[in-house]
Amino acid sequence: MPALDRLPGRAGSLPVAVEVYDALGQRVRTLVQEERPPGYYRAIWDGRDSAGREVGSGIYFCRVRVGEQVRVRKMALVK
């Protein structure tokens, strides 16, 4: 369950993208793709791919892009 940290405080909105990738680097699902104003947010992944199918247990990566900044976090999905 990836969480977006606090978006930097400044006037206007920033482009935000939160995506889940599998261990092979293939995008599994896009959770967020929009502009958001500064503040605190959370993105929740339900363990499904972009077609709505449940994915298997394993290691996944959450890529969070806010403006020009990118962070990648490792996640383990256990069923």
C-alpha cells in the first residue's frame, strides 16, 4: 500500500504520477496521474493490474513522480 508523502508547498499544482511495476520492470498499474495542489495524499493499491485482474504474490515497485522528483519504493505483496 504505497503512500504519497507530503507534496511540496508552493503556489499552484504539480503533476503527480504513482505507478506500480513488477520485478521485470513492466508497469502493472497506474494509481494516480493528475495535477494536485500541495498537501498530504495517500494512494492505495488493491493488488490488481490495470485490467482489474489480481496479480500474484511477489516483489513490486512503486514509482512516485512529483514534478521533476522521482522516488521508487520496494513493496512485497503477500496473499
